[in-house]
Amino acid sequence: MSTGWHKKLRSIQRTAQADDFIEEDDYKLATYISNGEFSYEKYKEIQTIGNKAKIENQWVGEKHIKILAKHLCDRHPGPIKYGVCHGTRRGKEQEWFGKHIGGDADVFGTEISDTATDFPRTVQWDFHDIKPEWLGHFDFIYSNSWDHTYDPKLLFTTWASCLNKNGWLLIDHGWNYEPGRVDLLDAFGISEDSLISLLNRECSEFGKVEDVIDGGHHKRLPIRTIFFKARS
Ligand SMILES: C[S@@+](CC[C@H](N)C(=O)[O-])C[C@H]1O[C@@H](n2cnc3c(N)ncnc32)[C@H](O)[C@@H]1O
């Protein structure tokens, strides 16, 4: 079923021009301009086509989530009750966090594509948006899909606003998040140091980066995970 979606994705990627991106030294962002202005429809369509083309893939493995769950439980002062994983495609991250945190942790995931409803504990939802009841609610928010944002500042401040006191943002970084990897699907790339600076600068009213840990490997290359902690 994914072959047709692969063709569509390749044909979209072929149309990319240099002015589809804003580029600085260690920062690159797709703009999704259509007829002179930002097109949310274009963004959502490309993300959905990418999701369907890669629907059989799982990016991170259970070992990675187990490492993060352990660090989270070691560092958090009380039990972990509420978590959300953003951009989860097949629903595995929420399953594995639930398993490795244990107890009665309630963890679900968001996914922009309409394939969301095919997977357990997954809501079809754009991770730039929030429900009022999510404000100050979560003990942790995890994502390896933040590089699909069209607006990093909006994204990270929105997520930080959803942490409860002492809550944590867990943000993966590694080879695939560098600016050189950006295209019309993987919309945002930034170096690890600049991502940490961005989080500390833009989300300073909510907390700060406390830890950066080795999170295991993806295809033999290291994954690092940034732990941003909300103020108590
Ligand atoms: C690189 S994949 C990672 C999937 C999964 N986390 C994994 O480890 O396999 C990125 C996922 O994020 C989804 N996504 C992209 N933009 C999104 C958005 N704005 N809101 C929610 N999900 C989004 C894509 O559809 C895709 O399934």
C-alpha cells in the first residue's frame, strides 16, 4: 500500500527549491510558502503523505525508550502518572513508556495523519496545538518527531507550558536532526548545542535543560536525549 505514497513523497521532494527553506549556520527550517504565504494545508498534506509512505517503519527502538524511562523515574521526585509522546506513527513509544515506567502511568500519543486511529492509545492531533486540560498537566512529554515542526519556538513553548511542576520534556537529538538533513518532510534541523540554547532561551519562563544523556543507538549511531525540567 505504501508504494503510491512513496512516489508522491519523492515527487514532492523533487520540487523543493532553495527558497523553500530559511537557513543559518546551524539551523534550517522549511517555510511551506504557497502563493506568498504560509500554507498549513501544504504542511499537513506533506506530513500525511510522509507518514503513509513510511507507515511500516519504527524509528526508535524499545531499548531507547527503556533507557529514558529509567532516567525519568530516577530523576522524578514522585510517581510518573501522565505522559504524552508527540508524533508517534505506530504507537510504540507510548506502549513502551507505559511498560517501563510501570505503575498506573497513563501515556498516550499524538499523530497528525489519519492513520492515528489504526494504532492503540493514539489521537489524531497536530502537536503544535493543545487542549486546555493539557496546560500544566504532564509529568513528561517525549518526542523524536519535533524536527517535523514548521515553528520551533511555538512548538517548544507550547510543550513546556503543558508540563506540571517538576515535569520533563524529553527531546531526542542525533545525526538525523542536523540542518543538513532538512527537507520538505523533516522540516527543521539544528545542532545539539543550539537546540539546548533555544530551549533555555525560549522556554525560560517554564524551566531549563538539566541533563543530556546517551540514549543508546539508532542504526549504530548515537542518540542523545535532552531533559528539560519544569520549575518546581
Ligand atoms: C520520523 S516519524 C517518527 C515516528 C515515531 N516516533 C517513531 O519513532 O517511529 C515522525 C512522525 O510524526 C508525525 N508528525 C509530523 N508532523 C506532526 C504534527 N504536526 N503533529 C503530530 N504528528 C506529526 C508524522 O506523521 C510521522 O508519523
